[in-house]
Amino acid sequence: MRITNRMMTNNMLSNINKNKQNVSKLEEQYSTGKKIQRPSEDPIVTVRALKLRTNLTELEQYYEKNIPDAFSWMDVTESSLSTINELLREINTLCVQGSSDTLTATDRSSIVQKLVEMKNQIFQEGNTNYAGRYVFSGYKTDSSLTFMEDTNNLTYNITENFTGEQIQMVSRVSGSYELISYDEPGEDFSNPPQMENTYRIKLSYDKLENFDIGSIRYTKPVTGGESEEQPLFENIRIISAYDSDAYAVEEGWANFIYETGEIILSKSVYEELRTADNIELSYMKTTFNKGELKPEHYFNCVMTDVNKPEQPAITFTKEKQEIQYEVNFNQRLTINTEGSDAISHKIGRDIDDILNCVDDVLHTEGKIAEVKKRMEDMNLTEEQVSRYEKMLEQLETELDLKKEVMQNAFSRGITSSNKEQDRVNVALADLGSRQFRLRLTENRLSSQRVDFKELLSKNEDVDIVDTIINFYAAQMIYNSSLSASSRVVKNSLLDFL
């Protein structure tokens, strides 16, 4: 085979170019630290890099954004629940103090004032927010748990459910005497005040509207563990709390006291309802004070804005509202605690009961003090003194009975605060378990980030030591090819003629 100078020249140029390309490739790897610069250089490395980068980006989203935001939300919730727990513990202590019979009127007034303030603070804690979002109001993060101001333009038709076990037996004092009774002709103060036991269903709201509550729907368990709906109970009488027989119920009937939000049951009605597993009541409320819990967070209800008659009524359905964050691949975690799971109307209503009972005791003590003051009048006749003495005797009996009612109210406050603490503790335990799961997920993601970064580095990055060695070797080969070519090309046949 004949080898020409042109063939040799072409081969030399081709080899020089290959060596130069090799030097260039290694120089790019040396300067960038990456195995490839273009997808066409190695499609397998490219596809694997895209997948790893996508996974790593998702991990960064979970680890650096979603999880810290979830922790912050949970920390705010935990702080608020812990504060509520402390307030309930203090309420329990005050109720124990209030049940003592040795307290003065001033002591009781001080205790009641503290209880009211703590109740307001508990409800205020329900308005805790994180980054402008209320943490206890479920999906309605733009709506506070309580009314932020007095509201009288919203009408709520509320449906509330009870069980027979929630029917309470309470005591009331009947036959009380007022100072004006002294001047009533024929009043001989011979009938002493008496204690009456009644059964009641206490609604979550008081100061309701004077309207027909309609009927009571209820179901009772039957054989087989199922529940059967019973006939509507419609013997309900609407009555004012200022009516003398508000708590005196005709047999077979129930009294709806709209000012106090109580359904007073006769003995036979109580016996019928006490085994019910669901008692459904519907009522209306249009006036709310600042700090009262909003019905839409607790009950099925229909809200109408009287200032906007053209706007259709809004129906709220009470259901589980879990705000979930995606904290890992195909893993979602509930971060919120609903207000209805931690804060109830009951503690507020029981404190209102205590307030009313203490006011009754203070009122009776005031009547006794006034009678004693009148008896100091030296101009009184023996008959007048005798009437005042009889009246004083009945008032002292009334005071003893009302003190017993008040102590019962404080006892219910002790029980209620204990149950509310249990409710808050359950909410805290549930929140703590979710925080623990989130912490485990965070630790796992931290390990996964390291693993994915290592895989990505192995896939994309070059071994810098090997690259340097290979680069200098390629550079030497390239220089050698240039040197060899310069020696061969300068010789020709003419040099030997």
C-alpha cells in the first residue's frame, strides 16, 4: 500500500484534533466539575440527573418550607392550649375556694370577678392566629373563633344536640320574700322558702329570642344497638325567667326560659329523655356580646344578615375541618386543632351560673342587712318588730338555701373545669403526637437530603483528582502529537535527492 505525504498529513491532523478534543473535554470537566455539559454527551446521566434534581427540589420544599411552617403553626397552637389549661386549673382552684361557707360577700365578689375574667381570657385565647390565620377556626382561617365586638345584625338559627346524660338536676329556691312584702296586707311570713329540684337542658347560649322553640326531636337505643326516632315532643311552654313559676313545670310539659337558655323538664319528661342518645333542639339568637363563641364553629346553623336582606342565608354544617400539609412524598399531616375540640361553651355557662347564684346570695344578704337596719328604729311598735323578726327568720332560711345552691354551683364549676382540663389535655396529647410524627419526618428528610445529594454528586460530578491527572496526561499526549507531527512533516523526498 502506497503511503503519501497527504495521507500522513491528514492522519496527523486527525490525531491532533482528537487529542485536542480530549484536552478540551477534560478542561471543561476540570473547570466545571461536571461530567457532561450537554445532554447529548450522555443521555443516561442526563435523565438520571433530572430525576434526582426533581426529587431533591421536592425534598427541599418539604424540609425547608412546609415542615418549618407546620411546626410554627403547631407551636402557636400548643402555647395557646397550655395557657387555656393553666386558666382552667386556676378556675378549678377558685371554685374550690368559693365552695367554702366561711367566705364573706366581698370574698365571693372577688372570686366571681376573677372567674369572669378568666372565662373571657379562655375565649380570647381561641382567637390566637399565626401569620394572620386563626388557628382554631378550621378551614375558616379568616374568621375568629369569637365575636370581636357586640353584634346585633346577624340572626342564627342554631341546631344543637344533646344526650340524655347531659340533662342536669339543679336546685332552685322558691317562695323568696322581698322587702316590699313587708307592706303587703295579709302577709304573715308563715310560708318558709323551699328548695326545689328541677331537671334542665342548658343550651350553649342565653339571651335568646322569645319565639316558639317548636319541638324536641330525640332518638333512643333499641334492641340490636341501633337508635330509633321517637315521636316529636311538642308540650313546650315559652316563659320568662322573671315569671314566678318559671321553674315550676306542669307534669308532662317543659318550660323554655329564653333569657337564660334553659329547657326545664318535668319529672315524667326527664324519665322519657334521660335514656335518649340524641336530643335535637333548634333555636334562634340575634344578639351576641363581644367574646361569645361564634355558632358556625360549633353547630349546624343558618346565618342571615338583617342589614343585607338581598344576600341569601348562609348554611354552616359542622364537620371535621382538618388543615393538612404535605410533609413528605405522598404523606400529609393535620396541623390544626379545632376550637370545638378544646374550648366549649360549658365552662362559660357554668361560670355564669356561679355569677347568678352569688348575686342571689348577695341580694339576700342585702335584704337581711336592710331588715336589721330597720329594726334599729326605736319608734317601731311591738307588732312591727314581730313582723320584722318573722321576715328576718324567713330571709335567713332563704339565705341558707341559696348558699347551698351557690355551693352546688361552685361544685359544678369544679367538675366542669376538671372535664374541660381533660378535653384540653386530650387536644394537647393529640397535638404532641402529631408534632412527634413531624419531627420523625423531618429527621428522615434530613437523611434523605444527604443521600440524594450524594447520589446527585456521583451522577453529575467528576472525581477532581482523576480529572487533573487525566487532563495533564491528555495535555502531554497532545503536545507529543504536535512534536511528532512537526518532525515528520518537515521531511520530504527532496531532502534526500
